[in-house]
Amino acid sequence: MSEHNTSRANEGTQITTTQQDNLNILQINLNKSTKAHLELINGLLSLTWDIILIQEPHVTSFNCIRTPTNFRQVFLTNRGRDGQVRSIIWVNKKLETKYWKIIDIPNTNDITAIQLKGTYGKITIFNIYNDCNHSENEIKLRNFIRENVHDICQNDNDHMIWAGDFNRHHPLWDRNEDTHLFTRKATDAANDLIDILGEFGMEMALPKDIPTLQHIVTNRYSRPDNVFCTQQLTDQLIRCEVDARIHPPATDHFPIVTSFLIPQNRVTESPSHDFCNVDWEKFRQKLARRLHDTTDPVPILNEEQLDEAVRSLTEALQDTIQAEVKRKTRERMANAGGTET
């Protein structure tokens, strides 16, 4: 980890830009469940994940989508039009904004994308909800990449990640014994996806035979969710696996965690003071003693005396804060509730 820049936002607080080695991605289909959505966003997500890819989030009655603390939500231009939003991306606020941008895919609520840039080149991440009843989203994805090939995959330094709920079943990723999934219709639909993967040189990052869903009614396992990336990224892949330990309730999809050995520029801020948990009586006594130790009050007759009085009062307040107000822990900073956007 190497430090690039440090600036003082205010007294007692430092904002630092650092470069850390891993890119950590979490993805899950929340099944439009309020319970699953709230359970997820109330966790300490910002301590672990750089990017969170959500399929079928819960949308409130006010057409809002709750976002976890310390994350920015990637909005769809088409949001709320032509059906329900089924794809969103949350980007950790620690990722410096000048090193990533939103890629807008028009006329869909089912595909969101961002593009990261750094010393490695560019990585475009697509979060995809693929409807099980048609292939329209696959066609939109393929056409969008073809039309924007110079910005997305022009050379060997341009990479892609496709992740999400593809709703396709095939022996290439499902378990061989799950033959009930391999109907002629299902196989034909999967072959269309495989053709598109081949066109853009995408390789499967999540190993075969790992189920990503356990049906709520039948308890059968299947593999509708997947992760694909360009060949160069597979060399930097640290892990891509299902993690049932962080599985929220009320969704039959399992979380998929993916990490790449790819450095990211992050902004970190030292913990702020926790003014919600202060013994104010003790604080006032300390401040009174500190003010008593300063020079006796005198009438302020000119600008110089005013500046000195302000400086003296500010020092007394800052000294008292440093002595009596504790800093927030990382957990309290990360778990301050979500927002609606």
C-alpha cells in the first residue's frame, strides 16, 4: 500500500488517498424482499466491499431504493420507467470518484454499469438481470458493447466483468446431475448467452458445480447467477465463491464474493469525534477551567484584539474536545444506517 496524497479537511480530521491492492465485489439477488434488503444494508458493508451488485432490490412505495451507509448508488437514466428496477450498483465512497464513472445503458432497468480506471487500464463492470422469459437484455448488452467498443474493450488494457442473475442453465456451470434443468428450450437460451460470451472473450470466474440458489419451495439447488470476466482478469482473480455465511433471510439466492488483485485508489478519513456519547457535565467543567486559565476578559477595541479572542476561545474548545470527546470506532462509522435514493 502506498500513500499518494494527504490533506486536512478540518482540525483533527485527515483525509488520505491510498492505493490498496484488492478489488472486492459482492453480488446478490434480493428477490425484491424488504427483509433481505434491510438485513443486507444494516451490515458493516463498507469495511469489506468496494462494489456491491444487486439484482431485484426492494423498491419502496415512494419508488426509492435504500442504500447502505458510505456507498453511492448508481442510478439508471431509465429508472422507474418501463417496469421495475432490477439492477443497481452501490460503490463504496472510499473509491476516489475521479477513478470511476457511470456507464449509462439506455432503455433498460435491468443492466447497470460502471467503469474503473487505474494503472491497470480500464475495467467495465456490468450488473445484469437477465429475464428468464426472453433474451432482450442479452441483445441490449451485446449491442451496447459493440456500439461502444472503443471505450470498453479497445485493447489489452481494457477489461470487463459481467455479473448478475443470468437465469440460464447449462452443464458448463450447473451440476451435471441437475438434468431436469437442461430442457431443449433452456439449453438453446443458454447457448445464445454462450455465443455472446465467446464474442467478447469472457471466461467464467465462478467455478462450475457451485449452486447459487436454493428454491424456497422445493429446496432444490441451481445456478442462475454467475460471474464472467475477460481472460486477462482471470490471472488477477484471488477468489470467486458463494459465501452462505452472509446470506440474508427472505431470498433464495446466495451471495457471491469476488476479489481481484487490482489496486484501487481509496480515500480514507480518520474517525470523527463521537458527540452523541459525551458526558456534557464533565465537558462543561473542563471547558470552564480551560477558559479560566486564559487571560482575563477585556473590552475588544480593535480587529487585532478580536482575532486574539477568537483564537483563544477556539483553542479552549478544541483542547476540551480532544480531552473529553472520544473518536468514533470504525464500526460506528460504518453502521450508521442507510439512505433512500
